[in-house]
Amino acid sequence: MSGYKIKFNGLERLYNHFYVEMYSAANNAWRSGKAILGEHTQVLEQAMAKKYSRRHAISVGSATDGLYFSMRAAGVTSWHTVFCPALSYVATAGAIRRIGSNIKFIDTDNNGNIGNFDNENVPNAIVYANLFGNTAEYDRIKSYCERNKVILIEDAAQSQGSCYRDKPSGAMGDVSVFSFDPMKNMPSFGSGGMVLTDDKDICERVTSLRRHAIKSTDFDYGYNSVISEDHAAQLLVLLEHYDQLQEDRERVAFRYYENLPKQIFIKGDDNNKRSYHKLVMLDDKRDKLKEYLDAQGIETKIHYAETLDMGNIGFYPVAENLCNRSISLPIYPFMHNDEIDYVCEKVKDFHGI
């Protein structure tokens, strides 16, 4: 990775920028003598709940655990059927598989978000992702769930900072789950996730499940899935600066838009605010473009090369089209203008523009 002139994610720049604050915060946590579930974790949970308009926030070891705990706490069982978008990171479907539920994959819209499912048999739950930081059609999904009494889980791992109209990601559905994976917009130097809900019972169950369900009479086992106090302290630093970090990420995206044709990007609905977690463009020569950019020292990624239902090719034409054509360009808050311009120049060179 070190051979790249421009890395896909400039995590080291984030660390260097906030080094003093983050080290001080972590040092305070170390000196407290409390390794997990102490004051820093409590303050982080309270701050996240307030910022994203939820009554409860529960930190967990990963967003994957958070999705699993959310479904289990909401009553999803192995007897149930769960709708899931055909295009997402494997963790979205993996958490459902962990429950043992039957997954009904749904083709996506042109933005990669869960598409129309009105003609399907009513499920017991829907797990949907705001892919690439672009929010799905929340009003449509929520209305369907209310009409049919279906549990709604928001996989918000890529959409912290997004809004659907005026509703922030993290406040949609019965339960929402954020990710603090190192590749996310608010990265922990380890991992972590946050479950957000307005339901007191779900909050209590997730809180129990993350610590072996020791105090629960409803569940016979749980997991060890917590974040450390020093990670919580560092995340509090990033949360304090989060809005500015999002503005900087937007600056990068807009410079790309100024330099390249806007229609080549997956941008979502203009009425909604995006988190710009990924900057995804569509290209009919995607694989050759990736090879070319690699040779120019530009690290790119493919999100995602296959649908989650890999065994049923041809079932999800919209999602499969995105799988065949999408390429993610570098985007992060501390990316320099000349670096963005260099990426754009090389994309243009490849196409002879």
C-alpha cells in the first residue's frame, strides 16, 4: 500500500491532525484505571444519542455485532424472513445469517439502495443499508413497515452524517447501527459500533447481549462486544469535530464534481444530505481503468464486485450492473486539492478527454 502516491483512505493524516487531542484523551482514559464501560463510554453514548436524536445509544465491538444484537433484541428469529438489499457489504447479510433467518434479497435502485419490494410476500423485518452514504427512500420503506407491522433495521455503517430530508441517518427505523471501523467517516483505531434506538426494551437487551447477557432472563447467552475506554475517548474527540470533517469531505467530493462529468457518479437524491463515505463512479471499462490508475500510483477500490446473493446471477439486474461498472475513488477530509486534480487528470487521460 505504501507504494501508492495517493492512498484510498488517508487515515494517518486524520491521526496526525488530531494527535495531541487524541493522545490526551486516551491518556486520561488509561489513567482512570477503567478499561471498558467507564465514564468515557457513557459520555460517548449520551453524546451520540443526543446528536442523532435518539433516546438510547449503546456502544458495541463492531457494527456487525450491532446489527445482530439489534435484530435479536427486536425479536427477529430463525423462523423469520428478512428483506435485505442485494448490494451491500457482506456484514449486512452476515448478521441476518447469524440469526438464522431466511434472507429475501431485493434488487436495488440506480443508487445501490434497496429497491421496490411491494410485490413480495410481507417479511418479518427489513434490514436496509444507506449505501455509499446516500440515503435510501426512507419514507417509502418506513410507510411499508408501519402498514405491515414489519421491524425496520437501518444499517447506517456508511451514512453517519447523512440525512433523508431533515431526518438524520441513525434516527431511521426501529434500530439504527453506526460503524467506527477504520475505513468509516468517524474511525476508531481498532473497531467499534453504536446501536441507536428509542425503544427502552431493545436498549436493555442490546446492553445485556454485548456483555454475555449476564443480567438477562430473556436470553441464554450473549457476547463480549464492547469498545475500550481509550477508543471511546478518542471517538469523542472526533465527534466534537465531526461536522467540520464532513464539510471537508464534501469539499473533496465537490472538487471531483467540478473536474469530471457529474453524471458518471452515484450521487443519490439531491434532496438528501450525503455523508460522502464513498465516491463511486460508473465506468464501462472499470477493470482497465482500475489497472491504469494503479499504475499511476492511485489506489482505488471496487465496491462491490458481486451481489450478496452470488449464486443467483441474473436475478438482480440493477445491482449487477453496478457491480460490473462501479469504482470507488479516494476521498477523505485531508485530501489535498492537487491530489484530487491528479486523480481527475488521470481519469480523463484514460478516456482521452
